[in-house]
Amino acid sequence: MTENWNYQKADSKKEPVAPQMKKEKAASKQSLTTPAIVLPATYTKQEGVRESFLFVIISGGEKREKDYFSAIELGKMGRRIKLITLSAIKGAGGFTPQQLYGYALNAVQRKYVEKNNDRFNLQENDRFFLLTDVDQFTGLKRIIYLCQYRRFNLIVSNPCFEIWLYYSYFNQPEKDLALLSSQDCQVSWKLKRLIDSLRPGGIDPRKAIGELETAIKHSIEKYKEEEVGFPGFLSTQMFLLGKDLKENLLDDLAIWKQQEQNRIQEYKKKKLL
């Protein structure tokens, strides 16, 4: 991540056009420790500690990514982090990397983002995280370059965001996910079904955020790149965003997790009565 964003007005003839999409909110303090592995080319380390800034997470997915960050966005983990998730309207089919970049670029130029009719003015310290899968390999190459130039934080998962959910609980992809193939055009769909089968009741993204530290550890251990900026099969760059969130949440994540466990225990007791 970078200390300053040097926003520049883009040439509208050359830059992607922002999509019409549904939107959301986030802010916090920051200090990021770089893991001792080869980092993706789109990652830039931020120096120092900043008082407060807005996390704007723009996702190509329609639901699971939004659900994953919901506890933070709704303030259930305290108010240190203010976070907005912006994603495609359900049923719209998601957004391409080009559309994600186009939205971020236009927001920077107009100096605000909107969600549910609320407007959030952007400051110099505010940052964007663009979450995408590897479905469009050709398009991603150009977007990686553009995000480096604009200092947006592009987070790529291969084949999709669900591999991050897998690492929240498991760490043996060579065994658990051995039947998957990167050449399969249905690999993302099959991964979603498979990881849900590994855990009784499936993986609930809203609860998986409680396993943030585990997901960071496992995804770093398994991270590899096939090309510069492209995570290898069953790898994800989500640990970069995860580390940022963890360091800013401080003790709030542990408190929320304990509260959730207590709530579940109380629910089970009531069912036995």
C-alpha cells in the first residue's frame, strides 16, 4: 500500500467506463507487514501509520464477498474500521476487472463513492481494493498494469474468492481439492460446491471472517504465481487485504468471535429446554 495517492485525471478515450452498480462503506488505521514470500506485482507497501482512512472494497462477485465483510461494515467489530463493499446487483452476472477498475477510477475523479443513496467523500488517504477472479485472463493483464499506475490494490483469486474461504478452515488443497482442474471451464462452480461439502452445513462467509488469521496463514503458505501478478491455481492474494484488516481491527475481531460463540451456545441451550 502507498503513503499517498497521486490521483490524476484520466483520458476518457483510453480508460474504461465505470459500470452502473450497487455500493457500500469503510475506514481505519494502517500498518502493513510484508510476508516473507514473493508478493504479487500489484501490491505496494504502505509506510507509517495513518490516523484514519476509508476502505472501499469493490468486488466482481454478487454475494459471498459482500457477506464476508458484512460484520465489519455493519460496525459489529467496533468502529476503528469503516468499510464499504461495492458489488454487482444480484442477478446482474458480476463485473469484469475492467468494470471494477472503471468504477474506482471514476470515483477518484469525482472524489466520492455512493451506496444506498449515501455519499462518502474521498480523502487523499482513502484506498480502493479491487477483488476479482481469473475468469478473464486477457483483460486482467491490462488491469494489473493500470492498477499499478493508479495505485489501486488489485486482489486476484484463482480460480475465485471461494479459495480464500477454503483457507479459512483448511490447508490441504492438494488432497481436498485434487479433483479440480484449472482447465475446467466449470472449476469455480465446482470449487464452491466442493468446499461447502468439506464442512458440515457448508461455509458461511459471514462467519468465516472470524477465521481471518487462519486464512492469512494458510493462503500465504500456499501462495504461488504462474506469471507476474497472477496467482497460481488454488492461490489468492486476499492475504494482502486480510493482513491490513487484521492489524487495524486489533482486539475487536477476537471479541466479536467470542460473542458469536457465546450466542451460538445460548441458542443451543434454548433448543434443549
